[in-house]
Amino acid sequence: MSTTPPAARTGSALPTLETVAARAGVSRQTVSNALHRPDRLAAATRDKVMQAVRDTGYRPSLPARQLATRRAQAVAVRADRPQDGISGMVLDIFFHGLAEAGQRSGNRVVLYPEQADEAGELALVADLVGSGAADAVVLTATSVDDGRPAHLIDAGLTFCAFGRPWGTEEPPHDWVDVDGAHGTGLAVAHLLATGRRRVGFLGWPDDAATGRDRRRGWAEALAGADLAGSPAETTTVNTSEAAQVAAADLLDREPDLDGLVCASDSLALGAHRAATAAGRDVAVVGFDATPVAAALGLASVAQPIRDVAHTCLELLLPRLTGGSPAARGVLLEPSLALPD
């Protein structure tokens, strides 16, 4: 049986809205809603229509969609400069998840380059939305002193942040984040369950948000376990080379350390190398569950990055179609990826 979409077969007429409607067993208006206003449909109906779109090979005209919705049908997100290859994998997954969710809802993802400063990024975002190239933006790499959300709110621009507004009780804007404290708590529980009794932490210096959240989970889990000895920890920049030096120093100072929770897989790689070089039996747990951790046989906290991306777009969709719901914050729980 041929799997080639009808429109791609030689001699076949191009599929239309009516073609899709007949395939899905719905009205032409339902197909239009699925493509232009997906929030108006039940998930089952929307999925049935989108499956019919794929089956028939229907390709809606982008100018026609933009004219019908008065929207660019696009969401902008920043593409950061190349960084540590291990940590960079997280954003790669996020971009793919955002593009995947965008395809399902009829929205493109527009990447814009990282700018020299916050003001430059805000000006670029304003130009993208003001010129009609994008309808909204997804902010990444948010922090405690991040001025971008407040500026976008004041400018009346639509956005969702990957990262919570730290220190704020009520969400001032839409955001999605991962509970890092829960993740490092899982890491400590795993190490204790496997017989480790002196579990340290390798984190980042001067970090007021994500790093502190991950450290808090480690500290609270240790306090709850009521183990003897004072907490053993150190910090370093997020490179495996610096982590190896920092971990080696920590291991030298703490001869009974037999477990180490790290704020990232980059740090975990350095810590693993330090323990191996010292001939120490130290179980290392990373954060981000990258292929590097899996290759080394290390447990690592797995963030639901694909779900983060999908949820960001889910929060934006009602606003993109004319709604004005109350701001929402969604905190997703990570899991622990164990080596095979």
C-alpha cells in the first residue's frame, strides 16, 4: 500500500479543505478552526483533523492563514551563542519541542540571535512583533535580575518564559519551569538508597536562581535523612575542566565523601574524572540526563524539556487567538535517569 500523500502522486489534484473535511468526517469550518483557531476544538477533534491533514498531504497557504487570522502564525525564541556542548543539548531539545508543538498548532518558530545586552534583545523582539514577523516570544535563560519580563509586560507584548519569576508569589506572566530542588532531592535519595552515607554537592558560584534551587533540594534531602557530619560542597564555573579541579579539591578535603550530586552533567563529567584519578569510589549524579552521563554510566536528573516547550506554547495559544486569561505558572517535575 502506498504511503505517499495524495498530493504528491503524479496526476493527483491538490487536496483542499473539503478533501481534509471528508477524510476526517467533519465540516469545512471545523478543519478551518483546527488550522487557525485550535483552542476552539476538543483535543480529540483537533487531532483527528490534523491526522487527516497529514494523510491527504494538505498544505494550507501561509498568506491565506495570516490574512484569516491577522497573525504571523509565528513565535520567536532566542538562539544563544554556542556554549559548552553538554549543556547546549538542553536548548536543542527545547527548540525541537517548540517547533514540534508549533507544527501541531499551525505556528512557526522564528529564531533570533543572542544580542550583546538585554536592551538589544528587547529592541529586536519589539521589531519582530511590530513588523508582523512574530506574534509572541518565548523567553529563555531567565534570572532573578532579569528585566525583560517587566519590559515586555509594559510594552503589551505577548510572551511566555522558560523559567519562573523568582521571589514572586503570584505569576505576573505566563511561565514554565522545572523543579530543580525536586530533582536533586531524587538524586540524594538514590545515593542513600544505594548505601552512600556522605553525599556532597558540586554547584555553580554566585547563582541566584537555578543553581540555588538545585542546591536547596540537596540540602533539604540531607537534612531529612539526619546523617552525621556537616554538609560538604563546593562551587565552580560550568565546565568539565573546572569541575575536575574543584571536585579533586573537595575529595581531598573530604576523605569520607562517597557520593556527589552535581548541578549539571558538565560538572558531573569533571567530578567523575576527579574521582577516577584519585582512585575513589564516589558515586556521581549529574543533572540534564545528556548522552555524556549515559556513556559514563552516571545517574542524572532528567528534565522534561519537551514538555516544557509544549506547555509554553499551550499557555500562549489562548492569547494568540484573542483570549486574555489570567497569567499562569507551571512547575514540572523532573525524574531520575539511571544507567543501564
